[in-house]
Amino acid sequence: MTTNFEIAGEPQKTRIVVAMSGGVDSSVAAVLAKRAGYDVVGVTLQLYNHGEAVKKKGACCAGSDIHDARTVAAKIGIPHFVLDYETRFREQVIQPFADSYARGETPVPCISCNQTVKFKDLLATARDLGGAALVTGHYIESRSAGNHRAMYRAHDADRDQSYFLYATTQEQLDYLRFPLGGLAKPAVRAIAEELGLIVANKPDSQDICFVPSGRYTTIIDRLKPNAAEPGEIVHIDGRVLGTHQGIIHYTVGQRRGLNIALSTPEAEPLFVIKLDAKSKRVIVGPREHLLVVRAALREINWLGDISPVEMASSRTPVFARVRSTRTPVPAALHCDGNQIFIDFADGEEGVAPGQACVLYDSAGLRARVLGGGVINSTLPLGESREKIAPALQPEAVLVV
């Protein structure tokens, strides 16, 4: 099997740099580049303390992963380098992660890692190595669109990673290649097994790679020892139901672990509705209060042909995704001055500040990624029934 990398020039005279994490996906990406006849160089990043991470099953970029990447590179006959990016990773991913949680947000560190360490710093290194492209094992597709490239959801919906890559800039996207976008996971493992690669049956990375214990609060406690300040757990109607030992232990939509109970037996289950870092309060309430009709976005990255302002003014429909495991839902862009909002046509649950909201041109397989941003604040339906009731109508133009 070969893949069309859509790179100008003769493959034999063209160098490709492959980001090899030590897993089966990036290993097969390197195999496909090699089979296509390119001059392939493998690069692996050392990102954090391997003394701990090497022991974590399902980790990414851990000590054993570097060994696996080096072994695969030797097996397929390509040079391999390890780059020490620990300081960059700590400053650009881990510290902002802790800061965001301390503000009562729910950050997605994989997005920050791709946006900074991998697609900024590593991309620059790939250019220094003479690479005509940087190849990764991510499950997304990119195709030529005029003078640039466009990003699309992967063929394998269960593996699609477009949510984590929306912050890729147009310049970066033009330089990147993703050969696994049209493949299903079993086909990728089959290629690795055919070549006898040691990573053929290696488990996928999961959870937060730099949290060896599986508890993110351990990292936050170490970096921000005063972040876990106690406070009140307050019902949305104003009643104080209990106390907590720090808002960093909670996320919007959480139900378990609240350790509170209402006095009446018929009381509904309670969920975390909001985290107020300033007052150190965890606000809880019934599930219907999780429904959000609008979210304000910051740090917007746009890959679509039409600007978000133009799309808002023309009422162009979009499809929004607030978590990687969810299907994109109907939505509309709304602008008020320089602030861009996303309005959910039927509302959306569990939308938390700090998460990413990624926008597509459809809800289907291989939909195009238009862009997205970080959720800065939300407007729950319960607070807006009269003020912006039209938000539930997809054709509405909303006024703040």
C-alpha cells in the first residue's frame, strides 16, 4: 500500500520528516512515507519525566515510547533523532493546563500540545532538517483546496482526531501531511503486523499523557499549591449544600463525587453547573440547567474559505463539537463587535469554559473543519429563556 502525499518533486529527491511518538499510528505513517519512495527522517520528542511516565500503561511519548520509535526506525531503515522538548512542553502545555484548571476551566492539553510543541516547534525543526513536509500519524484528512490545503474529519469516525487539531494554522496545514486519514485502525495495525513491527499490538495512548498517576490534580497541586482552596457547594437556587476542598476537583457536568444530598427523598440528582473561581464556589443543580444555548469563543483559529464574521452575517449554518467524543450539532455563528459567539440550535449539555468548540461544514463523515476556538463563557438556557429564546431557532439572528 502506498499513499499519495501530494508533495511536489521526485520522491527519491524529497525529504519527509515523520513525527514518531512510539505508537503504531506514527510508525505506520513512517512506513507509508518510506514505501512511497521518500527520503524519510524520523523524529521523536522527549516531553516529560520518563522516570514516572515510562511506568504508565497507555502513555504517549514516555521512555519506552522513545525506545519503540527508535526500534521501528531501525527496522524500516530510516535515520532517527530524539529531541529534548521537556522545557518547552512544561512551559507551553503543562503550566497553562494547571493555570486553566485553577481558573475553574476544563482545558484540553492535547490541543495545546499540537498547537505549540508539535506543530510550531517541531515543524520549525522539520524545516531545518530540509523536510518538504512534516508527517504525523493523526487520524484526519487534508486535501488540496486552491492554493492551500483543507482539513477534514477522518474516514474512521471512531478514530477521528480533528477536534484536537482545529488550532492548526493554515501555514502549518499546508506543510503537514496525514497519511492515515483514509484508513481504519485495523488496516493500520495490519500494516504493522505485516512488517513485524514491535508496536503492532501496542495499546493506544489515552488520558492525559503527563499525569502518571491518572490524577490531574496531582500536577496542579505541585505547580499551583494554593489552587485547591476550600469553598462552598451551592445549589443554583442559592442554598449552601456543603463544602469542597478546591474547585480543581470538579468539572462542569460532573455528577459523582459531590458528597452532598438534599434533605427531601424525591430530590433530583445534582450536577456541577458552574465553577466560580473568584468566590471559590461550586454551583450545582438539576440536569436541565446544564443546557447551554450560547458560548463565547476566544483564541479563534480559522481554516474556512469564508470568515466567521461573514458567515455570521449571512446566517450560514455550521455544526459545532464541544467534546471529541460527540457528534457535531447544528449551530450558528454570531458576532457582537469583536466577540464571536456560537449559538446551539437545540442547546448543548456540559459545555465548559476552557474546552474547545470546533466547527464543521456538516455533521457527516469527512466533514470539513472550518475552525474553532476556546470556550470563554457560556449562557445557560435557564438564564436566557426570555432574553434570547430565539436562540433555539437556527435561522435566528441574535442580539446580545
